[in-house]
Amino acid sequence: MNIGELAKSVAATTGTSETDAKKAVVAVFDQIADAAARGEEVAIPGFGKFAVKDRPEREGRNPATGEAITIAASKKVSFTAAKGLKDKL
């Protein structure tokens, strides 16, 4: 499912226009991304939790040469599904 299909489904469920539904969907994702950028956790009951986690510096290999390299520390966003979502699966 892409954003257009998601907006169409939201519009049908809520009885709004696809344009308004797409604006709402994009706004929700923007807010989640902004919270993640600030290092905050976003919990949506019945759906799941988005959290920022640190990835430490680690050793790796250059696949082309086999040479050992150091991969810099970084941050990643992780998602943990809530029980309600897991039950639907």
C-alpha cells in the first residue's frame, strides 16, 4: 500500500475527500518524524511504538576489496508492534 492508496482508504472510512485524507496522513507521518528527530518516543495505543535507538560504532568490511573499515555510530528508528496489531496478523 502506498500513500495514495492509504489516503483513499482513509477517505472512504471517514467520509472525507481524498485530498483532505492525504493531508491528514502526511501530517501524522510528519509529526512522527519530527518527534523522532527530537529523540522522543511516539506510542500509538493498539498500533505500536516508534523509538529512536543508538547504533554504536562497529567494524565492517568493504565488499569490493575485503578491507576492514569502521562504520560510524548512528541513530535508527525502531518500531515495536502493539498487541492489538500483532493479534490482527
